[in-house]
Amino acid sequence: MAKSIFTQKEIEYLKSQRIARIATAAASAQLEGPPQPDVAPVGFDFDGEYLYVGGMNLVKSTKFRNVLQNNKVAIVIDDLKSIEPWDPRGIRIYGTADIVTRQGGYMENTGHPNPQYIRISPQKKWSWGVEEPVFVQGKFNVKKANAG
């Protein structure tokens, strides 16, 4: 396994979450000009190295088609520890994606098993509120890291 860009607490956080938003973009035959970004709420799981995004109709989805044309993706996993006081936490990841067949993923537990997943290899990440307070001396406290 490659050296992770995530700390142990970030890994634990990622493994504790199940919902994310993935952003993809690819040129469309219907559009002129630059690609149209698309963001979608998704289920996911994390094996310590890769994030996996599935879906009941994954191969018919915009995110699937976009990844086939452009493997650059962004994904955000976040939540609120509390609203009083306001205490958000999360991780934003830029990565490269490919399509894989995988047994044992979270889709097996949905009643709509589908072994195809978008596998995301994290390249860069920003996290907040996972290891340290999100606000320190009135400023947003963000941890950054790059792969490699």
C-alpha cells in the first residue's frame, strides 16, 4: 500500500462516513466551449488507500461517463459535529479516477448490488475540524497535503 496522504484521525473519519459529493467534468457533444462541471451526492467507502463510489445505475450516470472522458475528480466528505457551537468538519480531495470491478464494496449491502465502482486515488487533500478545532483565533484552520 502506498504512503497515505491522510493522518490516522483523517482515515478514521473517512471510514466513519458514508455520504459524499463528487464533482466530475467532461466535454459534452451538446455543449460548445469548456466542460460543464457536475456534482452529485454519492455513497462511498474507503479502504485506507482509495475511495470507492458506486451506485444502482452507475454505468448510466453522468459521473461515470465523465470519468471515462476525464479522470480528474474532486470529492468532499463533511458533516457537522454540532450546530451550537457551529463546528463543521470535513475533507476535500482532488484525485484521479478509474472504473474497477470490486467484490465486497458497500453496494453489496444495499439490495442493489453492483460490483462496478469509480475508484479515486487521492492526490491532494484539505481537511478541517477532524484533528484540530476548525476555528483557531478567529481563522479557518485547514490542513493540506499532497501525494508523493
